[in-house]
Amino acid sequence: MAEKKTIVNSLLFKLIVGIAIGIALGSVANETVIVVIATFKTIIGDLIGYIVPLIILGFITPAIVSLKQSAGRILTVTLVICYTSSVGAALMSFVAGTVIIPYLNIRDHTGAGREIPESLFQLTIDPIMPVMTALITAVLIGLAVLWTDSKTWENLLGEFHKIVLAIVEKVVINILPFYIAATFAGLAYEGAIIYELPVFIKVIFIVIIGHFIWLTLLYGIGGFLSKTNPKEVFKHYPPAYMTAVGTMSSAATLPVALRCARQAKTLDPEIRDFAIPLCANTHLCGSVLTEVFFVMTVSQILYGELPAVSTMLIFIFLLGIFAIAAPGVPGGTVVASLGLVISVLGFDDNGTALLLSIFALQDSFGTACNVTGDGAISLMVTGIFKKVPGRNGNPPHQEDALSSEL
């Protein structure tokens, strides 16, 4: 019998407990205790760093290969809209962060504190390849499999995707609470955490407001393209939104999202049943919006300045690609993009751990934004393709085939 999901078993609860325990330990720890915690954190951080190239290979390459399985204009248009939505949300977040973050007075709150002593010993776990090497390798192998139509490699990559997903769910997700507890213990020992927590609360509220602004824009565009009232779609989405808040997983919310979308009379059934499952794993506008604002906040907190504009633009356009291939599991977007955070933004262990911490605290709301936005994407695609041959004059809810397009 499957284990019953409860608040106590949820990732969010474990992370909150981990943060609380970490702050408590760091506040009372002496030098000997903090050295042990720092050593533990370094080992876990190295393990996560080792897994990052595997995540890139395990998600990017199969995603490229899978494109041919549903090749067609609707697939192409849907993926382009998903990418555009994610990048657009990220750019909006970047502009908002540039304007708002300097006024949070972060640098005034992060004074120098005690230094953490060196680790007891060094246990280096080197990744199998640098993250950018993994990205190039993933793209080239994916394209080569398409060019050669290799069924063996296609099946192999599908199995490898399942293996890496299992590693993410069974290893990365399970060690995150311990990694975050150790990180906050170090921050509390250094003496700055008391001032940083209020900043985290502020930015979480800011990004949630950003989610609703972006959803309003998406549904407005969907209504314009379909020439229908977008309220007919989003009014059915509260159950999916709340399910996503509770599960923090687009994949787990998919059945509820489909049921909500099927109540909307303005969505074409064929497009709806095709786009909603596709968007569950390729449209992560809320998560991307959140991550961009948070990386800027973490950079200001730990490194004293925002990343350069050129660096952020590179990060945003690459992040849109990673979002399409990210797993629909809790924290999937930020975990899949750790390679970019490290290689493009130059974050160290403290930066990545802090990013994972605050991202996880709001991940449920980012996922809810992703899922709710899928309805708007379906409305856009319905509006674009409702005049395809054989459908002129047909109502958008008529149950006829679109096999020629799908």
C-alpha cells in the first residue's frame, strides 16, 4: 500500500524543520561542532555537484530525442510559446529585481561575523565532467540520435532519464533538508542569518505577486488570440492551483489540471489533451520567474552585488531551455539548472545552498503558477489553430480529430 501523504512527510515541512534546526545549532555551536557540520555540508555539496552533470545529460538529451515522437506544427508552436513564456517571465523578474533589490538594504544587514574553521578532512567528489561540457555533450548526442534515427540509443536514453530521475527523487531531494540545515547552521554561526530571514520573507511575497501579474498577462494574450473570455478557463483552475501548492509537483498535479481544463468550453479538446500534459513538463514560467529573482537576491546577500546585466541575460535565455527539460518534481527547475547557476553566475557552495533553501520554501507557489499558466497556453494554441482545414466554423469544443497536426 502506498504511503499516505501528510504535511509531516512533505518536502516543505522537512525543509522548514531543517532550517529551524540549522539556525538553532549554529546559534549555540562552538568551534568543534561547527567544524563537524561544515565538513558534513562539504561532502553533501560535492555529492550534489557530482550529480549535476548527470541531470543535464539525463534530461536535456532525452528531451531533444523525444521531439520527433510528436513532431508537428502544434508541438512546435506549443514549445515556442512555453519557452517564450518562461523567458518573458524571467526578463520581467530581472527588471523587477534590478529595481527592487537595491532598496531592500541587504548589504546594510550582512555584516562580518565569525569565520567557520576549515573542515576536518577533505573528501573530494569530482563530477564526471564540467557542467558546460555536459550541456554541449547532451545537445550533440541528442541531435546525433535524431540524425541517425538510432532506436537503440533512443531507448537507452529513455532508460537513462528514468535512472537520473530516480537519483533526483531518491538522493537529491532526500538530502536537501540536511544540506540546507548545515548551510543555515553555518550562516547562524557567522551571525548574519537574523538579518537575512526578513529579506527572504520579503522576496517570497514579491515573487508570488509576480506570479499573478504574469498569469494575468498570459490569460490576456490567450483571450486575445482565441477571441474568447479567458475567465472561462481560469475560473476552473483553483483546484489545480491548490493541488500544486500541496504537492509542489506539476507531474503529480497533472490529473487534476486535466480535469479542470476539460470543464472549459473554450478549449479545443484535442489541443487541450495534447498541450496540458506537454506543458506540465515544459512550461515552468512561475519557477523561472522565482529563480531569477532569487539568484539576484542571493548574489546581493553573499557577494555584495547583483550579477552583471550581460551575465543575467545569458543565464535567462539558457534557463528557458533548461526549464523545458526540467523534471516535474519538487525543486525540479532549480535542480536541473544548478549547472547554469554554478558556471554562468559563478555561485559557490554557499550560494547554491542558499538558493535551494529559499527556492524550496516557495516552490509550491511557483508550481501552482506553472500549472495554472498551462491553461493559458492551451487557450493560445486553440486560438492559433482553430481555423485549420476542416475546422472552419466549428466550435472550439467540438470533439473532432487533429491527427494531421499532432
